[in-house]
Amino acid sequence: MSAPIHIPMVPSDPMEAWTARVNGAQFTELAHSHSILLDVLRDHVGTLGVKRGCDMGTCGCCAVLVDGEPVLSCLTLAFEVEGKDITTVEGLADGHHLHPIQQCFADHGGSQCGFCTPGFLVVSAALLDKEPNPSEAAIKEAIEGNLCRCTGYQQIVTSIQEAGEMLRNGLTGEDRTEAASDPHPVGPDEPTLPPGDAR
Amino acid sequence: MSKGYRQAPSGSSDKKRKDGKRIAGKQDFGVPGSGGSNPYSELQDIERIPNSQGGQLEQPRGPHVHDPHITGQTIGKATPLVDSRWKVTGQAEYGDDIRLPNELVGRILRSPHHYARIVSIDTSAAEALPGVRAVSTGMDSVNRFGVLPVTKDEHAMAQDKVRHVGDLVACVAAESEEIAIEALSYIHVDYEVMESIHDMEDGLLDSENPIHDRGKYHIGESNVQKRVFQQFGHTDAMHDAPFQSKSDWTFAGLHHGFTEPHAVVAHWDPNGRLQLYTPQQVPHYVHRALSSVLDVPMHQINVIRTFVGGGFGGKSDPFPHEMCAAILAKKSGRPVRINFDREEVYWINRGRHPSRIQMEVYADEKGRIAGIETDALIDGGAFASFGHVTTYYNGVLHTSPYEIGGFHYTGARVWTNKPASGAMRGHGAVNSRCAVEVAIDDVCEQMGVDPMTFRLANLLPPHCRTITGFRITSTGMRECLDEVRKQSGWDDKFRKMPLGRGIGVGCGFFISGSGLPIHWDPENFPHATVHLQCDMDGGVTVHTGAADIGQGSDTAVAQAVSEVLALPLDMIRIRSRESDTAPVDLGSYSSRVTFMNCNAAIRAAIELREKVLNAAWEIIGYHPDSLVLGDRRIYYKRDPAIGVSWLQAVHKAQADTGSLIASGAYRTPPMGGVHKGAAAGLAPAYSFSAYVAEVEVDPETGFVRVIKAWAAHDCGKALNPLAVEGQIIGSCHMGMGQVLSEEMRYGRTGHLLNPDLLDYKIMSVHEMPEVVPIIVESNDPEGPFGAKEAGEGPLLPILPAVVNAIYDAIGVRVNELPVSPDRLYSTIEKQCRKMGIKDPLDLPNPSFEPSALQADLENRAKEHAHRDLQRDLLKDRSSYVNGVLFGFDPDRPLPEQSEGWRESVTPTPEDLADPKKRAARAWSHVERRKRRDDA
Ligand code: FES
Ligand code: FES
């Protein structure tokens, strides 16, 4: 017979107003003094791109940038970052264009199941922000706190290197709002090959 | 941008009446779109069109049935996943990201005991807590379920007893997570603790309280869940072979370690239909299980697969928490979301079985493998899960890629009071494959031949049958070995590096889709079905039930359709998420999706293509046989300027129906033997792989570092090389984790010590060595465009490659995984003591003196290379069965040709005589129905 254990959780202390800039917009939410940043971001602010992988600082899925510095939001109290500037994966793209790091993760296989991706993206965006031409060792050091079970990291490292290259060349990611292929291709050209050469 | 071809301008959007007035409402479907990223239609890229079709694509292994449908559009090009944009922008919704209005949060009460009877449960206090909306216990759901119809042994919540720590007892739905957690502590459960078992060998014994009761099928009074016996070939004679390797392996249990914890959302919609959102690999099984557990017809349930944050086999069972969410949602009348914390993920487990494997490999004086004898005891934990199949796979999947003289397998799976083991990447094949490959290395050492040469001289050829009757079609095994040998510089490194530095090789073999659908007879119902729908916009919507779990199955199916129809990928839309709209599919396991779904998709696309070509025929007057599909355009073979755009042809074809639909299905050809269990391991195709790993071992600490791995995998044809490489590297990552650090550690009292990602050691970026992925394409005759699987097979060879490399480095054989420094160091110590060496640095560095056999085997390997090529090109069409190398005539039954050739799946007492064998002991019990006292 097991004695019932009672864990008093409710009612907890009253909520207070918590304010921060998240992805460029000012948010004021009600939160407990013990509220975890991860919970506030996911449940109140609504940035569900921030992922919960372990709740104990071991996977890196929940990483966000606070004033440009990577932070594990599951180990951070919301009130610790009161009034700060928070960037989540949703804040990387500029609305139209993907951030080069997003573009490269998509194009070079840096993301398979994608659950770890938001964490990797913000961490490497912060790295490239400081050092657009990082050495392989620097890249590995930057992402050492992030676990990925799918990719084996190799294509992630490549993606970061490629993104650095794009940034150095002043390129942005592709425009997400531009229409893709038209099923009805038209063009001004006449045939350039003699008949019969098509195959 | 290359120059393309202009369409005849449709220009008829200004249809006029005879009197010059426009006809209201009778406008053509105008030229849509905003111009698009490429307004020009590309001609077929001649370099991507196969030789057999008059193109320039080399086909060293001859043409393929799908060649006529290759348009050069996407197949073989590195293609980013079609859903990667969702993932990188944070818009991909995983299980826990589904937030429905007015939702409740569900939480589960779990057993604190390994094994206990539930005397009573009192939930009244929990129900009275303000904010609690529903409480449920096992009483609310008495129907059994389980992933395999033959072993349904799970319930939504415990009925009369709990079987492991973390087993589900009750659940609560409340307004907030805090309230739900608090409510759990108000549920009073009286347990009567029973004696639990934790060691798998105890599971073999009779017990007063077996963990499950299987009625008349129960094996003795023991905890043996499944036992398998197979004996083929010269299983007696093999014991006299001159070279023998015997080893006794211990493999720790493993967890998949996916980054996304399980989560589920259930909602009964206003029409009373259940909508269940879950990150599942196999939504269809959940669909079935929900229906039978809840007693609701299947058509009243919609299973919606969310994005899946990694599966690896760990999200392929129907889970009790999915049932709980549905029950709570029904009771409360509101949507309920249950999300696991990381610890709960380990309680539900379904990871790789902890196993003890006794492996014996025999080789004869001619350097042939005289036989393999395996005894595998695997620890299934508290439930059956996929265990039935796992028990087979531990044996039957090492009957290839080598030709063997005999195969003797005893396998048993037992229940213990641990979280259930199940399917994990490389299902059932990983551990025994490691043991076989290491034993082969050992045999080579005794014979004095290079393990590369030995393997090359003993491979089964393409188009043959294995000793247990599997039908092998294509194999690229030889090329894989050749490639890794060359690229790793094997010949300069093997046994030539200083102490502490080593290189090793290992091979792998895996099914590409299980030949037997679990729930139905393949004769009556196909394995996979895909529907296509093409509407007036010209885009094609693909309906498939294949679950994209990050491996890129949506992308592969989209590619298959886009290739046949010559449409850019952005015109293909995949709808694979909802059981309401998707045709039934068996889901993502046993590496079946690429093979089966793409085949079905190709068939559907061919049907659609025919309709569109016929329409084009009507427009331009050329017969479909002389028409070619190029990028969004259909044109005359001999004059590409004559053609119509895809959209024009589609509109023509839609004249009667308004929309075009097509459907395609795939079923496996009839194959395999007739003995009991012949279907286990049967697949329409098999993948092959060979890896070389180079390691650094510190003899003074036992610390192993993998420096580099060369990984060659035969995936038939890489539909998407980017994804194949990703799978290879990812598999290496997972496999190296298993060799070096990953382990579910159980303490003395049977408690799991490391249910978290801190102590369950998954390799970080620092430990991960460079992996050189090498893609080998054997062009499978039945695969979609020649493709086979690439998701699981690539995991197998890395384990033995690393273990063999450790031997090459310090001359010490390990047979316990993971090879953590403490384990390896104690093995080193033992070895030193045995050899009378004080300092581990004085260990003798293994060396290699080729014996006379080496040259023989090299010659044989060369002959076989020639033989294989002839068979590949179908120049040699003679039949080949395992046994030809031993002088048998492949066209007559083997048992007829030799007295000692056995083919049996029921053991005689002599077959199980060896008292040291563990799994064999499972036969000391008699099934209840066969016992006299029951008769
Ligand atoms: S959730 Fe924060 S590190 Fe895992
Ligand atoms: S992509 Fe799946 S965990 Fe990294």
C-alpha cells in the first residue's frame, strides 16, 4: 500500500504582468514568478516554434536568443528576461525572405524531422552574427548543446558553413511570398534545337 | 536559365459571339499564375534520360522497367524535403503544438511498482478538485489492443495489475497542467506488490505469476512470449569445420532517443466523430486500435498525423496514452491534450531489446562459411509490441549476404517487468548482425585471410534464394565492399597501424518493406495505395497514408509523381496527414515507404499521364507513343516546337469529368518458402551495405574514439541523394551511439537509472566523426525507378566495423555493448593478466600473415565478381540458390541431394541438446494446450 503523496500546486502565487519584446513586438502577459520562459513563450506568447524536448537543459530544442545570446528557455525563468529582447525561430525570417541559415538548413539536409531545428537555427544564427566565417571547431562549439537524433550533425555543419558563405556575400534567403512555377509556361523563344534532338 | 519553348498562346480568353460581343461567363480558364519562377518549359535533360530510352544516362546494370517514365525532372537530384520550409520557419506543428480552443490538459498516473496487483483505486478526491474535468481508470476501457493482431496484450490503463514502473494506472483531464498534476496525487491506489523479474534468463523459468496469461497458448507457466527454431542446411556437419568462432554477447537495451516526446490531442467533434492528432509512424494501426478499444466504427474516427519529431520505430505502436486522451475527451466533452515529459518517454519505451546472443560461425578449409549457429535471448519487457517479429529477425536476417552451409537458430523473447521493448531502426537485425560480422572477422584471423577478401569470396549473387528461401533480387554488396576498401585505403591500413589505432569492416543486410502486411492477406488487399487528383489549376494532389516522420517520404512520393508527369515539385501537393482523406497505408516501418508507396505512386501517375496524353493527342494530332513529357509541356518527339502546355492538355482531359483522378496500388509478388515463419524477413527487395571504421583506442583508459567512417550503402537507386546521405550519416550516428555510449541502465533493484537525455548518452557533435557516405546503386528490378530502402539498413554495419576496428587497434575482442571505457578497460586488464603483461601499452599489436588460402579466395572473389555481373545483366539466367557454392544443383531440392541437409522449424530434443544455450531452454516448456493435464 503506497501512501498518497500530495503535491500542492494550486493555488499558486498570483500572476503578474511580464513584459518583453519577442521577435520585435512588445508582449505583456500574465505570468507567475516561477513561470518558465519556455512555457510563457509557448502557452502565452504563442511562439510554438520553440520546442520542448526535455525540460532540463539537455537537448537544446528550446533555445532562443535573449539580446542576441543563446539561452535555454526551459532553464530560464520568464522574469529573468523581463524587458529583454527575445528572438525565436519565428523571428529569423524578415517576413518575405528566409534567413540564410533557414535557407541552408532546408537545402542542405540540416533538418530531417525538424524538431531540433529551431534550436539549431537560433544558436547558429547567433554564431554567424558574430562571426560570419566560423571555423569548423567554432561551429561545433556553438552547437554542442544541441542534440540531433536524425542528421548525425554533418549536414548541419555544412548548412551553417553555407549560410556563412551566403551572409558573407550579402545574400538573403529566397522570397517565400513569390509564386513558384506556372503550370502554363510561356516565353518568347523559338525552338533552338533542330527537330528530333529532343531526346 | 536555358532557353525553352514557347506555348501556343492560349489567347482565347476573349471569346466573342458572332456579333462581336463577348460571351458572358464563358471565358476560358485564363493563363493563371503570376509568371512563375521559370516561365520557360525545359526540354528533357538528355543526360538524365537512361540509355535504354536513347538518353545519355549510363546504366551499368541494364535497363529498368520504369525507364520509359523517366522525364529527368527530379529523380536522382539532391532535393530539399518538400516540408523543410515549414520546419525551418518554426511552422511545423508537432504533437504538442496542436492547440485546440477550449482544450484541457491530460496527465497520466503511473505505477511506482515493478509488478503489483491493483486492489482498489479511489478517484473521488481527484474528481472533487476544482478544475478537474474528467478522471479515468482501467475500468473505462477493457478492450485489449496491440500492434500485432496475434499478440494483443495492452490496455489503455492497467486492469488488474501493473507490469512495470511507469505502467499507466489512471488519467486526469483538467483546466491546467498544475491542476492535473495535483489531481493525480489525490488518486488513491492500493497495490499488492508481487515479486518482479528483471533478468531475462529468469523469464525462461516457470513462474507463479507470469506477467501475462495467454490462455491455452501459454508456454508452460513461464514468461516466454515467443520462441523460434529454424534449422536449414548441414547443421550437423558444420560443427566439424576446422575454423570456429564462438562468442557470447550481451547487448544493452536502447531507446530511440527521438527529440520530440510523445504527445496527443483528442477531440470529439460536434458530429460525434473522434479527431485524434498524434505524431505517429503508423496512423492506420492507431485507427484500428482506437476503433476496437473505444468500440467506435473506424469511419467515425479521423486520425491526423502531426509532424513527427523523429520516430525510428518508437512511434509505431498504438499507444495507451492515445486511448487515454480519447477517453478523457469523451468524458469531459472537450479537447484533451496529453504531452509527455522526457521521463515518460522512457516508460513507454519500445526501444531495442536487451539481448544475449550466442554466436557460432564455422568456416571450412576452402574458406567457405560452413554454418552459422545463433542462440538469441531477447528481453521484451512487459508487453509484446513487435516482439513476435523481432524474435524472428534476430536469426533470419543473417542468412544473407553470405552463402552459408548451415543455419541453426534458436530465439526466444521473454517478458520481464521493464518498459516494453519493440521495434527500433534496424529492427531485430542489429545485434545479431554485429555478432555475425565480428565472428567472421575472428574466423578470418584464424584462417589468415583478409576479412575483405573473405567476404568478397562468399557473397550471394544477384537473383538468388537464401538458405531459408528469401528471394534476393539486386545486390550491390560487392560494389559496397570494393568502394569502402578503396576509399578507406584498407590495404595500407589493415593490421599495419600502430598499437591503439585500428580499422575494421562490417556488412549489413536489411529488408526493404515487409512482405506480409500484418492485418490482411496480401492477396486480397494491396500493401500501399496512392490517389492522385488533378484539378483545373493543373497541380496534382497526392493522397497517401504514408507517414512522413522526417525521413522524407512525402518528398519521395512527390518526386515519383513529379518525375512521371514532368511537373516541378511545387506543383505536387502531398496530403498524407489525415485518415479521412488518405487511402489506407501501413505506415512508416520496416523500411517500406519508398519501395511500396513510390511504386503505387508511379502506377497512379502513369494512369494520369495516359489520360493527359490522350487529350494532347486530340489537340495536336500525334499519337501518345510519339509524344514526350517535358517540363510542364507535352510535345512531339521529332519536333519539340509542336506541343501543348500541361495545363491545356489537362483542361482538355477534364472536359468530361471536371477533374482528373487516378489511383495506383502496390502489392508484393508471391515469394518465399512455405515453412512456419517463412514470411518473417520476407521482402520484395533487400538493401546491402558495407562500412569501414577507423578508430583510436587508448589502451590505458579504454577510451575509444571513432576517427572516420566510410559508409557504402546499396539503396538501389538514390531517388534523392541528399536524403540518402542524410540517412546514412544519421544511421551511423545512432549506431555509433549504440557501440560506444548508449544504454538503458537498470539498477540492482530493477529501476531504470537513466530516463533522461543527460545520462542516456546520445553522441553530441563533438563525438561524431566524419562519415563519408557512399551511395551504391544496384538498380533493383522491382523498386521504384530501381530504388530500395536507405533508412534502417545503413545502421547495421557500423557496429561490427567499430568492434572489429577495436580489435585491430589493440588486439582485444569485446562482446558487450556499449563499449564504454570502463568495460573496455576491464577487458584489457583481463587480457593483460591472461598474457602476463603488466603495462597495457605492451599489448601485442595484431599482425596479419596471409595464408595460402588468401590467394585462393582472391581468385574466387574475382570469379564471383564476373558471375555477379553476368547475372545482373541477365546474360546468365540460370537459377541460383544458397548451396551452389557447396556443389549443389540449384534446380533440384537440396534435401534430395544430401542426406544431412535439414530443413526444419520444429526442434527435436537433440537439436536443443546444448545445455549452455539460453533461448533453447524455452523449449523445456510445453504449451498449455498440449499438456496432458489440460487435455
Ligand atoms: S527543452 Fe530545453 S534543453 Fe531540452
Ligand atoms: S532533425 Fe530530427 S532531431 Fe534533428
